[in-house]
Amino acid sequence: MRKLLVFAALTLAACGGGGGGGGPATVATPTFSPGGGTYATTQTVAIASATAGAAIHYTVDGSTPTASSTTYSTPLSITTTTNVKAIATAAGMTESAVASATYTLQAGAPTFSPSAGTYATAQSVALACVTPGAAIHYTTDGTTPTVGSTTYTTPIVLPLGATAATTTVKAMAVAGGFLDSTVATATYVIDPVATPAAAPTFSPDGGTFTAAQSVVIATTTSGASIYYTTDGSTPTTASTLYAGPVPVGASLTLKAIAAGGGHSASTVASATFTINLPQAATPTFTPAAGSYTAAQNVTIASTTAGAAIHYTVDGTTPTAASTLYTAPVAVPTSRTLKAIATATGYAPSAVATATYTISTGGGGSFATLCSSFFNKQVGLMTTCFHANPDYVAWILGGEQSFCSAAQKQIDLGQITWNAGQGAACQAAIDALGCEAVFGGGGSSAPAACDAAIVGTVATGGTCYSSDACATGYCGWDLAAGTCPDTCRPFVALGQPCTVSEMCAPGQSCYAPPLGTPVCTTESTAAESPCPCRDGLWCDFTGATRVCKAPLALGASCDASDGQCAGGLVCAGSPATCQAPLALGATCTPPASAGDPEQCGYGYRCDSGTSKCVSWPKLNEPCDVYPVCIASYCDALAATPNCKELLADGATCSATSFGRDCASGFCNPSLKCAPGESAICSPP
């Protein structure tokens, strides 16, 4: 049950347990908000570092900042083109890299109202610029304006004459501290005999339809162009130019005008299309939902000819992006199937649902046992550590995804599930206590669970996790997200590695001081060299790193090392092993952001009340405590708030260290991706 062991250890590391090594950490590089760029208005720039308590030093003359440069305290006012550079420093940490951002201030290009075009009446053309205080200079003879050209003060009058007159207005804006704007141009034709173009017509005209439509728009005015909108807004000559039939697959309102060819704009033509597509037939399941004593193969069908069926097996609502049905679905254990049908010319069907209960006796399903182990963990977190239930629920949600992914591999036959051994494993899980699960820097499943799942994939065979390999590990690249991959032999003892999964059982991928990580045998006895087996912690404060037994209540500790016995946390000043405090308990606020907390996981000691309070949650302010439950703190916002976590593929912040990603991992391309605690899930 190696993956279960690895996953559980990673979970506890995220909760504050586990050891560390190497030299001093580097302070997070400062970030600027807004980022460098070209702006038409003055800017107020905030500088921040993701390292709590870090001091930021900056320059505005392009020189490289040092710890003696100006210390950042309030946002900078940028009133002229400026190059800002900054570094961040913190006690006991390596100085950050230099961050740089150039802010170029350029006056905004002038705008014209009304816009260029042909008109049958005199016009007064107003000029405007988004840059406050900017002066606008213009010409009306088509020449390029300069600061010596006419200064705009009142609208430019274009009179109506006896014959058509064409005027080209060109304008530029200038402002102190700003680069001159680009030149804006607008050509006006004032034609006393100009008539409006004929209003467009639609074919078919608006109405109610039971199929998607292709709408042709036309005007009888020769040479006129047609402009249209599909959102019900009034079209102008800046709207979408008509170039061919407009596809209408859903209910909407089309509006259009015709203009040009020596004619002014027509009146607005409008047509409303109501599309009522027939709904695809709801899928059916064979055999029907119910209780069975053996695994089932479920056929899914829809009576709509040519329909595609998409389904889920985890109870979630399917969409057109869900798994496409191509063959009967294996149901070896209890689960809920849901399906929809889609077809061209039809609206998606209603969701069909079927729940199958599979009772095979023995130790039950792996998914049930796996969930039981993680439920036991989080239950003990709540009772042993006075953990915040909201925080615990968040942790549990991520862990359950491992259970369902491993179950898929059992369904594929890549892993064999031993129900008899599962019963012994379940009994061992039921007997777990605080010390067994959380004692001394690690967490693991009981030894009785090791033989409950057995990999069947030979070396070189396709795998989705190392559990599937009969021996060795699955070479899936966690950072790159390449999946599936193949089973590979374990890395030899003493050879370079990147994660402990690559090493044989009883070994860890361990980095000695200033050395390269290699597969190293784990020590099982106190005072032996690190790395350590579960139940021990690595003391790296001396000349050599050695494993130590868990510390008892009241013992002095270092909050960075997870040294205390099960049910205890390292907190206080000076730090000692102590029982965590529950919500509302009286506590001593940490002297600085990096100091240990006395309160249980998911709580913090409020400096105003000296009471344990909850971490902030989604949409709650996080300016006092920049860590959120089931969300992330947008510390660069004017009012920092907890925001929704980003999905895989979304752009993440280089300074967030993955805290803004739902997966917890921001890859080198600054995209959220599956992290090292994730499993590559079969389709």
C-alpha cells in the first residue's frame, strides 16, 4: 500500500509535520501590482513578498537595490516613466532575487464623438482623452498634428454645405510626465443629399424554431455595408461587419444597420429568434440500478439516433466533456453511474442516474477501506489536535480523490484487491489512535494493509501509479504531468532520485547537507543517521543529522521539525511540546508571522482578543492572516480576500508556491498542475 503511505505522509507534512534540511530558505521575490507596462494615467504601485514578515527595499532610478535602499511601507505613486526595482529580506533567510518593473506613462490617444462616417447634417465633433489634464492638438487638413497645432477647447464644427465636403481630423494628446500619444484619425463626409441606407432585412425573419437557423442579412442600398449585434445592443459602424450568414443555435435578438456607399446609417432593424430544440432521449441502464452479489457490466443506451452518451462513475453530474461511452461500464464495487445523451440538432438530455450496490462479502471494497483510513485520520486530527472541522473537511476532500483513482486501477485489473487481507487491514485501522497515526514526524497505514493491494503491471508496462507496478515505480513525471507512463525498476541504493517513490521500500530520496538527493536506507533506531522511518524525526541541528524519538509533553522543541509525540504541537516562546488549543481558548499571539501557533490546525491566535479563531474562508478578509481554508489569499488586492483556488492549467503566481492552485502545485511554466501528492487518474 506504498502510494497510501506516501500520500498520507504528504498530507501530514502539509499540516505541520515532517522534517526538513538544506541551507537557509530564500525570501520570495517581490511582486508588483499592477505590473510594469504602458499606462495612460498615473499609477499607484503596491509591492509585496509571499514571505511572511519580509522587509522590502526598492529604488526608482533603475539602480540595483540593497538592504540599505528605501524600505517599502506604502504604495508608490508613479507620475512619470519609472523603473522600479525591489528586493525582499528576512532574518535567517537568503535575500530574494531582484524584481524589476518599468512603468511607461503615455497619454491616451484622443477619441472622437460622433465617430467617423457619412452624415446628412452638420456635426460637432468632440475630442476627449482618458489622461487627466492632457492637452489635445489637432488638424483638419489631414496633416499630422504637433504640439504647435491648434489646441482643442470646444467641439469642431463641420457645417452643412451645398455640396458634399470631406474633412479628415487628426489629433494627439500631450501631458506633463507622459509620452505624447499616438495620432488618432477620423474622416467625416457631410453630404446634404446623403440619404440613410435602406434598413437591413433578415431571412428567415425572427420567430420560433425547432432547429438552429442560418440567418442572411441584406440591404437594397448598393455599396452599403451591414453591421450587426447578437446580444440585443444597438449596432454602430464599430459593430461586427456582416460577411456571411449568421449561425443562430440558441435564442437571441439580432440587430443590424446599413451604412456607407455615400449614405448615412439606416434605422436599426431587429429580429428575435427563439430556438426550441427537441431534447435527446434520456439514457437507460442495463441491468437496472439495484443490489447485486457480483460485479456488473452496465450497458448505457439512448433511443435518439446518433446520440453520444457521456457518463461519470463517481456520482458527479456529467457534461459533454465527461467520459464518452463506447463499451459496457465495469461496476466491480458499489457506485453511482450518471449519464446524459447529446446529438446534433438536439438539446442535451436529462441526467439519468443508477446506483449499484455490490455485496461480495470479505473485507469489502478498496474504495471503502481507503476512505475509512483517511476518515480515521481526519477524525483523529479533530479530536487529538482540536483541528478546525472546516480545515479537516478540506483536507479530506483532496485525499478521497486518491481513493477513487486507485479504485479505477483495480477496475482496470492493474491492481489486485485482496478482500480477505482488507478485513484485517480494516480491523487495524479501527484500532488506530493519536500516537499511532501522528507520532513523531510521520504517518502511515497499518502494516496489515500492505498486502491488501498488489500491483500486476510488469516492468515496461503502462501504469497510472506505482501501486500498479508488480515491482519498481511508475515513471509518471509529476511536474510535467506526463501520464500514463511505464513501470520502471527502483533506483539503486545511493543513486540520484527526485522523489522517494523511485526508491525501494525502506529507503527515502534523501538530500544530505549541500548534496544531491539519492536513495538512502531509512533508519529505524534513535541516534542513527537520517533519513528516519515513521515514528522518528531527523535532528539536523548538530554536526551530523541523526534520528530522534518523539518528544514528550513540555519538552523543548523546534517548530520546523515535527518533533513532538502524537497529539502534541510545538508552540509557544520558548517553543515546547504542548496540547493544541481549541476554538475560543485563550492563547498567546505569536510575536511574528513565522512563530509557532498554539491553536489547533485551521485556527490562529487573534492578536486583538488573544483567543483561538478560525482561519479565513472564501470571500473573507485575509489581510491579518494570509492563509485561507479551501481558498487562497490574494494578498496584492487593495483589500486582500480569500479567493477560489485555481484549476489545473490556470496561470498561477510565481511567488505563491502553489498556494493559489487547487492541486497545490504551480509548475515552472506558471501553470497549476497535478502536484507530488496527486495520482495520475485513469480515464
